[in-house]
Amino acid sequence: MKTTLRSDELSCPTCVDNIESSLNQTEGVSQAKVHFNTGRIEVEHDPETVSEDKLVKIVGQSGYEARISQF
């Protein structure tokens, strides 16, 4: 499953690295890609292992607010 999150708090490339690292180390996530310019976070994951709400929480634990996005 592919879930798209959005964060308006990305202010530097380190933010991207922190979020990608946290998500990519999560069991059930096969790939996470953060787009710095748009604040878009695309996550390929197994929904039975990690829910969309859990993905938002993981980004939050990295220090950044995120929400589920349709675009």
C-alpha cells in the first residue's frame, strides 16, 4: 500500500534525512521518500504491520508534524 503524508515543517535537508531514516527503519515499511520542496512524504508499507496513523506518529516522534494527504 502507498500512503501519502504531508508536512509543512520541512526547513532543511536534515529534516528529510531524519524522517526518511525513521520511516525506513520501521517494520512494515518497504520504502519512504520525502520531497523537500513540496512537503510530500510517500510511504510504501504493509498496512497489516504499520497503519497510516502509526506512520503519522513516527514522523511526529522524529520532531515533525505530519498528516495524511490525498495528494
